[in-house]
Amino acid sequence: MDFRYVRRTAMSRRRDRPTALTMRDVLMRWFSLLMDTQSWIDATDRVGTRRGLYDALQHGIGLFAEARRAGRKALFVGNGASAAIASHQALDWWKTAGLRALAFNDLASLTACANDLGYAEVFAAPIRAFADPGDLLVAISSSGQSENILRAAAAAHEHGCQVITLSGFDESNALRRLGDLNFHVASHCYGHVEVCHLALCHALLDTCVEVHGGAGARALLGGAALLPEAAQETPHPWTDFLAARCRVIGWMHDEGKADADIAAALSMYDVTQVTLLRMTARPVSDERPTAAATPLIAQLRVEDVE
């Protein structure tokens, strides 16, 4: 055997192989793909009609807002990492947004239902027990094929609930056909799908809180977008006190009294505060405040004098 030939052939084959990726290459590719995931996310309704991403998110926010306004609940289900997202979102929705929310991930409940009814029923059974008409179910599955999640969505519909689904992998997955609103991430990478699902959940939550108010906010008017009412400015306790002092100064100036007389009539603390007010209240001219300036001075905020 010509060992030189064998060696040359082996070296040639090694040269023909693609260069191995470095760890940096792999990381850069992972994040590069993640930044493109928005283009992978699409949304559909119950009959499969495609909807624009932002239009679908606004619709989803309306569903959550209406559930809160009507005193209904949000229910979250998922397996594994999706279970963690479900628990995370249930907590955030009741604590931050003031919407009653549940995730059926308690260990005793899961094992009892799995043991007595089979794992396919671990979410459908508590949904049948706790769901009321008008509640909202968020069903999360990366593959969109998990039997217990599919049964959960069916049970929610049986009880008159609205259903939002979050899925990934194949576009034709079964879960994507079961929601009133369906978000699908066209990726087979678990990490990308799960990150996108969490991002979508936070987009719904954070926007709902910003637009409709958080826990303790006043009741929402339907599912329409509603900006919080402008905060009513409360007069600072100094306002009346300082306004009265300014009226004294204005009267004394009108009477031609000297600054020394004014200082004698007021404490040094009053003089300091009123001087600051006088400086703030005369942006147009150098005239001293008079009784006519009192309304302007009385409207000043504490930030203007501190």
C-alpha cells in the first residue's frame, strides 16, 4: 500500500471540509437570528385569516382590557419553559395590571391530575373547574402540538372563553388553529421561539398597563384604548400662605412703602420665600409684584420656588 497516497488523500479531504465555527461565530449567528425574529412572527384569527402583527397585538390588548373591565380572569397554560412563562405572566397580570390571573402549574395539582386523569388532562380539568364565560386563556406551546395544551384550548372554548395561542415550529401546527388570536414564531429553535413568546407576552402586558393603567387603576371603558386621565394638580400647602404674603407686599408697594418696612412686616423666612416668588413671577418685566400679580404667584408650583 502506498501510504503517501493515503496521507495525501486524507489531507485533501480535511481541506475540503468547511471550516469549523468558532464559539463567537455561533453566538453572533444566534443573536443575529434573534434580531430577525420579528419578521418570523405572524398572527392569524380563528378562521386562519392573517393579521398584521401590531393590529393583532392591539386586538390582544383589547381582550385583556375587556377581561379586566368585566371582572373576568386570565388563565395561562404551558409545559416546561412555557410553564415558566405562564407562571411569570399570571403573576405579572394580577400584580402589575390588576387582572385576576392563574397558571395551573402547582406540583400537587399537576401530579394528581396526571395520576388520576392522564397527563393530557392536566390543564383541561382545572380549566373546566375554574373557567367562566368571558375569561381569557393564553395557551403556550413551542411546537403547537402538545396534547394537554390542545385539550386546554378546547376546554376553554367549551366554557365560553376567548383563547390566545402562542406557538412555533411548523406553520401548520394544531394549536395555531384553535385560538381566536394566534401568534406563531416561524423557527425550530426552542430558544428563539421561547424568547419571542415572552417578548409578545410582555408587549401585551406592558402596553396594556401603560395605556389603560396598572393595578388599582379605574375601571376600563370597554376594550378600546384609553389613556390615563391627566393628573389633577393639587395646590401646594404654601400656596395660600405665600399668596397672602404677596398680597401684603403688593399692597405695601402700592402704598409706596420701602423694602425695609416690608421686611419689618414679615419674618425672614417669609421674605426669603417671597423673594424667590418675586424672581419667578416677573419673567417679562422688572416691576415688583403688586396685588395684580397675586393670581400668577398663587398658581406657582412648589418646584418653582424650591
